[in-house]
Amino acid sequence: MSFAGFIVYYTHFLDPFVRQASSLAALSPNERSGPNPAEAVDSDQSPVLLMGGYSYGAMVTMQLPSLDAILSTFSSPEIGSTAAEIRLRAQHLAEQQNATLSSVLAAKLETRQPSSPRSLSMRVGFSDDNGPRKSHEFRRSISLEEAEEKLRRGVHELLAKAKVGHKPASPGDGPSVILANRPDGDRKHLEPLPDLRLRRSAYLLVSPLQGPVSHLASMSFKSPTIASLFSKRNQPATALSSGDDVGLRGTSSDDPSSKALAERKLVECPTLAAFGDSDVFVAVKRLRDWAGRLSNASSSHFVAHEIPSAGHFWVEEGVAYRMCDRVRAFGSELLGERYPATGPSA
């Protein structure tokens, strides 16, 4: 759930071409390598976050709350909380990437020369005069501790420059952190971003676990909760209604209402479940009944693909290739078709 929140906000702030959009439009096709990034700036095609897993990973994916429920945790978190830290790190890293890619693009626009293939020659170990390589030819290695400290400083600088209610004058000025004062006290929260680009989600389940084997795999009969990850104390167990903006809380994996809630996202969003009819961990009848129930639901986007002679580990001859072909087709469908976003922000 933390990664899903991170990648959504990272993608939102990742836009290295916004300042060069007008200049890019003037480039000829020969001066551009690949599609025109300026066209992507004005595109209204929202990206898709594909979440998936194999076996145990598929079981975890099935138990995740919907993307809207996950994002509600990051909507307006209190400064200093885990959710706020994830949001700020995503923004900081995206702005660093924007600066890097923007500088490369600016240099290309300045030269206005078509890109030419680089020489394939390579020098290893010594310079042309057989002397030792100069020290500036080595890149300084950065340890994980140094990288973490650098990231923390960047996040703190991002917060230090924040102003309550401050917004950039124009899109070209780049993103900024906006703090919102809450009437319930002096604590500051990050302001919600109603225009998040990544609002669509899809799911890929390969050899999903069903029934008692899923409990053995997790060694637990309780699902993880959003509240336990982002707060110091757990919230009391409550059922989640369709309008709840908190997420899955304190529910048991054998609770029918909890199971229906977790499976609802698989029906509402594009989902592919691939499994074999020779799975040694789950009876094929159980998989077929589960897949049929979800695919036959009203307005369902759930699709099951059963591959004959395939087992749980996909080691039988040819079955892995057939599964990969179906996954590739599913990816093409996601890129070529428009699925409406779900939830209150749709």
C-alpha cells in the first residue's frame, strides 16, 4: 500500500517536459527521437497502475483495499506522519528527475541537431597513453546511508519552502508543497491534490490462492490494515461502506463482508486471473467457481484465463509461453481501451 501511494504521487509530479512544451512543438520529426513529448503534456489519457502478483503475491493483491481507499490515506496527511513522508519523498524524487531530464532536453533544443548514434568503442582500465585513469573518470559511489540522508534533506528543504495556501503562478513554475490549516487545531496537513493523474487501477493474478491454502500461506487469519500501518494505534474493527474514505480496517479474511469488499475492486477494475487446471495447491473446481462468480457479476471487468495442463509453478512444456501471451494481450487492452475511474474522485 505504501508503494502504491508513492508511485501515484511520483507519477503525478513527474513531468520534465512541461517547461519545454512550446519549444518541442517547433521541432521537426527528424530532430525528435521517438514521439513528441509535448503531445503527452496535453494528453488526457490517464495512466493505469497495474498491481499484481504470483501465488502468495496474488493473494496479497486480492486482499489490498481499492486504489481509492489507499489514496484516501495520502489525501491530506498530517506533517510528520508516515503517509506525509511518503508523499513528500515521491514529490522530491520526481522533481529531481524532472530537473535531470529537463536539462538534457534543454541542451538538445539549444543545439537543434538530430541525435546521432554513439561510437561503440570502449576503453577499459587505462587511458590512451597506458597511464592510470584520472580520478575524475570515476564516479563517486554513494552508500545507502548517504543516499537516505540526502533524500531526507531534500524532503526537509521541500517543506521549508512550503507556504500555507501558496500555489505556483503557472504550471511552468513546477509543483510546490501546499499546507492546509485544519480548524481542529494548529497541526498542518498536506493539501489534497484533486487532479491526480493516476486514478485508474488494474490487477493481474497468476496462480491465485483460494481457500484454506491461503491461510496456510499467510499463517494468519487476519488481513493487514491501513490504520495499523499509518497510525500508532489500531482503530476498532468496523465494516466499510461504499462511501468510507478510510479503507479496510480490522477485518478477518474469512469474514464474508470483508471478502466481498476486497473482491469488489477486481470486478470494478480490469482484472486478469491466469491459472492452470493442474494446480496442486488449489482444486481447479474451486478456481473455476471463484472466477465464474466474479466474471458473472454485474458490469464485471474480471476475466479468467485457464490454461490446460498448467500447474502452479508453470514448468510444464509450453504453458509459461501461453500465459505470457495472455498477459501481454491484457496489457495491450489496458493501453488501448479506456476504463472509467471508480470512487468519489471519478
